[in-house]
Amino acid sequence: LIGPIWLIATSTESRTSIRYGSRSPQYITLELGHVLENLRLTSWGRDLSLQTFVSPSETPDWLEILGEEPKLEFIAGFTKSSNLLSDKYKLTSGKLSILDNDSFIHDYSIEETIRLRSSVRDYLDKNITKSEIETFFRLFLGINNKNRQVIFPGFSNNSLLDYTMFVGEKITDINPGVYNINSSTGSFVSLENTDKILDLQQAGLDQQWIGSASFSITISSKNIQLTADRLSILEAGVAGQRFYHTCTLTNLGMVVIGAFYDNQIQSLIQSTGQPLYIIPIGPVERSIIAFQLESIPITLRTIGNIAGILAVFLFLIMAIFHTNAVKTLFHIKSQKIHYFFASMIIFFVVIHVFILIGYYSIRTGEFSQIFDILIKAFLPPPLDFELAESVGQFFARMALWMSIALILIMLPLKVLERIKPKFRTLTHNILFIVIIGSILVHSFLNSNILNRFQEEYISLVIIGMGIWYLIHQYSKKQTENKKSID
Ligand SMILES: Cc1cc2nc3c(=O)[nH]c(=O)nc-3n(C[C@H](O)[C@H](O)[C@H](O)COP(=O)(O)O)c2cc1C
């Protein structure tokens, strides 16, 4: 292996499988392909030569270095090279550019292209043309020809894969239909001349961005390979990343989609090869998307997160409604409202736990695992998470257990009536604060949708707690005053 710089990539499958179940080995390998393409581009741009070993069996000593986990995925070695690129390329080394008149193609450096890469799920309502798509594929394939000299290093090994294009009504001079893409020339031939975009969206678990894109590409292993091998999946990841970079250079936006019904895609592309990605692509305003937050797609996971957030705020509102001051203000005498809030909170927490822990089972309809999902929510979190993730998960479980303790202690049971009311109130308040505190730590450490609104969310919860505390103190004083008057 060449040196002197070595890079070792490893994976810990359980971190992915908690979300994606049996799909995770495939997702990890795809993700590695994305990394490999970036390494290849960066080393090319810096005139380094890169050698990669992508099969652990090639390096029998890895077990001695790392043990069983994390699993070794690939080893890359870099070394300075002086003969790889011709002098002409060296001058522009580090630039991804196209030397022709296509003004819509950007001239970004490799670093800029990598930095600007991001998934896009909202596309402009603007038609694109056949010639733009042809340029797109040529750039993707790194094809040099006489007039159009594309400076974008070529593909290593895309002969392992099939590419199929789905076109609807949004391309001016290509008829709606399904097209096979020739992976050496970038040209396409018709496979089916009816618009299959909606069928593709259905096969892609109804992800709306498939329907709203201008066109979509599927990547699958060759027909003869019913189950894609590791190299093909890696190459699909490489291709996925390459499509991202091509989009960055051509004012297009895309997202790779790995969640779909394999058999439905196979029948749409009329192939028995294993489908690996659906890639919806559409026009974007590059300068805007580079610096603006993408709108949050409402996915199943978003719903799970929102359910959790609702539970937290309902929890605070319930606490505020339970103070004497508010009870007097609204003439609340019975406990009914309190029980109503409590049941709503339990409802939202159950949704939150089901969706976020059972995400994969819900998507694939494997409902037989529902019991396992519920159990998982109460057991200690898997230890192979990153530390922050595990601590966050630990506090989520703490909040669950403490809530159960709170419900049990406050139940109107005969045995509990013997306990002094003062002691019960104190326990109640301590548990309440522990629960809210645990939820805060949990949402701080495990949030993903919240990343963008984390500060706002945490501030709102703290303000809510402050309001509760003030009203609570005020109620206490009033009760004391009343007692002293009596
Ligand atoms: C293997 C794989 C599968 C993915 N599947 C989906 C998917 O089914 N739907 C989707 O909207 N995004 C999907 N994505 C895109 C990720 O959500 C996205 O890459 C991630 O949130 C990081 O954002 P970024 O690409 O903007 O850096 C997938 C990404 C990978 C690597």
C-alpha cells in the first residue's frame, strides 16, 4: 500500500440499524461510496495519487488493530505524485470547470463544489431542455470530446451499474417516458413511452419530491446481478455523490433516496438487477440554496419529533393548569382537565416513541415487531452509540420511567392516602422537575429536526417552566394568606 498519508474508514452498524433496520448495511456501503468519490476528487485536485482497498479480506491484519467492532470498511493511502496529470490539467488542478459556452455551468473549485453539495427536495417550477440533460450526463461521466473539454476526472468503474431516467412533463424536448442511459456515452434510448413518474413516487414510499422533480434517475445493479455485491453498491454511492457534484455545477438540485420497494422499481425499470437509488433532480437557484436553509420536509420522522415537542409543551401547560391560582381563575374544581392533559401527553409520547424507534418497521409494515419497539424504549440504550447520543437516549428513558413513577404515586389509591400530602406534593414536584430536565437533555443531545430550532425550543421550555414556577409560588402564598386569615 502506498503512503505516507493513510486513512481508515470504519462503521458501527448498530448506529444505523436502529433507524434503518435490515437496510443499514446497504446504506453504509452507499455512504462509503460518497466518501470515496470525495477522496478521489480531492486527491485529484491536489495532485496526490490515491489507492484504496475496499474489501477487508484484502487486509487480514485489521482484526488485530480494531477488533470486531467497529468494522473496517476501507483503507486509503495518499502519496504525492508528479506524473498523474498532464501539464495542462495541472494548471487548472483543483478546479471543476467546463471549457465551452454552456454558461449555466459553474466554475467552482473542488473544495467549493464539495462544500456546496447538499440535498435539495424543493425544485423551481422551470422547464429544462434536452441539451441541458445531455450536458449533465456528460459532465457526470467525465466525457472529454473535441469541442467540449470537460475537466472533471472520469469515472472509475460504472460498468457495474444500470442507470434509468424517468421523464414527466417538465422537459421541453424529451417525451414523457422511461429511458435507459448508456453509461459510456451518456445518450439515452426509450424503454417505455408513458409517464411513470407517479408510479416511481409510489414505489419510493410516496416521497413527494419524486413527483415534483423535473426528472429522476434510478441506479441499479446490472440485470444479471440479482443481489448487488459490495463493489456495485460502493459504485452506486460514488455515482450518487458524483450526481450531487454535477448538480452543483449545473444549477440543479437533487437528493439520493434509498428507501423504496425494490420489486416495484424492478418492474418499472424492467430489470431484475437490485435497485440502489432513486434520484429526483430539478432546477434550483444555486446562489440561494448555498446559503439558505432548506425547508424542512414533512417526513414520518418530522411527525415523530413534533409529537415529542407537543408532549413537552402539553406537559408544561398541564402543570400550569394544575396550580391553585389558575384553577381558581378558571373555576376548575375537578381533576378532569388534569387527566385529559395527562392522556394527551401519553398519546403523543407513544407516537413519538413508535415513530422514532420503530421508524423502519413502520415504513416496511413489519408491525409484528411493535412489542419489541415498546420494550426498547424502556431498556438501557445500546452502548455503541456515540457518547452524547447514548447520554441523550439514557435521559429519554429516565423521563419515561420517572413519568410512570409520577403517575403511580399520584394515583388516587387507598394505600397512598396514608402518606402525608406534603410529602406527596414534594415528590410530585421533584419528579416533575426531573422529567422536564431529562426531556431537555434528551432533546438537546438527540435532536435532528431541532438542530435548527434548538435554541428557540429550549428557551421556550425554560420560559414555560419559569411561568409555572411563578404561578406555583403565587398560589402557595395565596393559600398561606387564606389560612392565616381563617
Ligand atoms: C443511503 C442513503 C439513503 C437515503 N435515503 C433517503 C430517502 O429515502 N429520502 C430522503 O429524503 N433522503 C434520503 N437520503 C438523503 C439524506 O437524508 C441526506 O443525505 C442527509 O440528510 C444529509 O443531508 P445532505 O445530503 O444535505 O448533506 C439518503 C441518503 C443516503 C446516503
